[in-house]
Amino acid sequence: MIMRGILLAGLVLLAGCAEEPVEEAPLRPVRTLVLEADGATGERELPARLEAAANRRMSFRVAGQLEALEVAVGERVTAGQPLARLEADDLRLQRDRARSALAGAEAAAANAEAEWQRARRLYEAGSAPARDLDAARAQRDAARAQRDGARDALALAERQLGFTRLAAPDACRVASRLAEAGENVGAGQPVLVLACGDDLEVRAVLSEDLLGELVIGAPLRVRLPLADLTLAGEVAEIGLPVDPRQATWPLRVALPGLAEDERARLQPGMAAELTLPLGGPGSGIWVPMVAVQQDIDGHFVYVAEERGSSDASDATGDREATVVRHTVTLGGRHGERLEVLAGLEPGQHLIVAGMSRLHDGMRVRLLEERSTAAEASP
């Protein structure tokens, strides 16, 4: 009797448990992009600056304290016009000392010449031995050498004194001042930058991912917002990194065929924007770098595949999909985007957010979607 009651109570409990609904775990939300083929040429905007093609960095050939800068930024200067000068008291003293040394050397040379002439007359008259003549000749030659050395020392002192003044090499415009009066400057240290001539160019820096996209002579579009001009430019030079710790390459863009009215509206120092063509016909599908993962089998992405249309939405209106892993072959890189050469097709829904702990065949909930066309160009 007791056993029958226990069995009956167990059946009741089992029946009660069977009637309770089992709660399912919520689906993981993911965000996707609709893939589109990017066969057209992409573009990249690059900040730049308009500068004079002949920029000259003016410096002194001797070290010293900068006494005065005689020109202001933006001032036009003519050839030979004084630009700056160093404090030159020490060099003036050296010049005066060289002058005194030269005067003494010239006097000694004149005296040695007179002694040799006297020794020669005495020797010819038979009143002096040959050794006296030889000694007078040697003394005369030594005095001449000292006199010539003193002349060279004076010329060097005067030359060094002349190096304390800077003059304009041509008709130019002062672009910038790199030092001020009272500062100590070294030999070769630039103190002024002059923009000379009428030719203009645009200068910028290239990052490593753009280095392979440009060659000398490649056409570029140059936009100058302040002058409201869009000009045709071409790559004139791609330099080497100045600082090895910073992987950027200096870029110079020429402006051929600049009209006179356009030139009149431009001034060195204006901000510019370069439009660089990237990629080309036949380019693959470009995807955000964050969507591409890698394991021992290679690079792969997750694609969300919907099963049906109306039946794939839950009560909140969000769509459901199945995660499918796709192995991909990568091509180039532009900024934060990668080119996929194989493994994806236009129209697929690439998962770009919420990818943690995803696996092949997993059911997910789709959030709002965008297309790769809405993303920034590579």
C-alpha cells in the first residue's frame, strides 16, 4: 500500500514536469554587411600642402649667436638683400690678429730680401764666402713662406667673417623663420626658409599601404579648398623615410599646365587634398579587416545564411540565420580593408560584429545590415 502511494506521487510529479515549457537560450546577435563586387577604381583622400618648388633652407657656414633676422615671414626679398647676421666680435679679433701677423711677416720678408742682396754683392766681390750667401738665401725663402702663410690666414679670417651674414640668393619670399635673435646656431643649421621662383608643387607623406599604388608620373587630382580650385597633378618624386622609426615616404606632386589666373590665386602654405586612385578593374571584394580571422587552416570569415524569409523572423522582427564558415584567399590591403580574391561572392551576408565564440552551423540573430558600398573606399 505504501509502495503504491510512492509510485503514484512520482507519476504526478513527472506529469507536472512534462507540462512546464523548456526555455531556449537566446540567439547571439550579429551584425552583417551585404557584399558587393568592387570592380571600379577606388580612391583615397590624402592631406597635403602647397609649397614652392624651390624651397631654400638658408643657414650660416659658421657657428655663432644670431644677432638679428632682418626679414619677416611673407616678405619679398631681392637677390643680394641681407637676411640675417651673427654676432661677429670674435671673428673680427681673429681678422685683426691675422692682419698684424701679416704686417710682421711682410717686414721680416723685406729684411731677409735685403740681407740676401747684400750677401750676394759681397760674394760677387769676393768679400764673403759661399756659405754666407747660402744662409742668406735660405733665410729669405723662409721669410717669404711665412709671409705667404700670413696672407692666407688673413684671407681665411676675412672669409669666415663674411660667413656671419646671410644674403638672398635670388628673388624669393620668406616662408618661415626657424630661429630668433639671441639663439646660438650651429654651422649648417637652417634659420630661414625661402620660397623662390614661381613654380608650385604639392607635398604630402605616403603610408606603407599606399607606397605600391603610385609611380613617377602617375596622375592625381589636387583639390585646394581655400582657392576653390581642382587641378590635375602628377607624381614628381617619392622619397625615402627621413626618420627610420616612422615609416612614411615624402611625396612631391607637380602641377603641370598651371594657368596664369590659377597661379595668381595660389599661395605657398595653402592646404591641399590629394585624390589617389587605388585598385583597378577586376579588383576583388573588399571587406573590413576585423571580419577576417586566421587559424591553422588559413584565413576564413563567417557568413550568415538565412533559411526562408517570413519564417526566419522571430517575434521581435529580427531575422535568424545560420553561421557558415568560408575559407578565403586574400589579396591587397588598403587601410583597414582587405581584398578577398576567392571564397566570397556578391550578395552574401558577411558577419562583421558579434563574432566571438561563433562556430560553423550556429544559429544567430541578425541585426541591422549595411552594404560594402556604404563603407569607405579602400
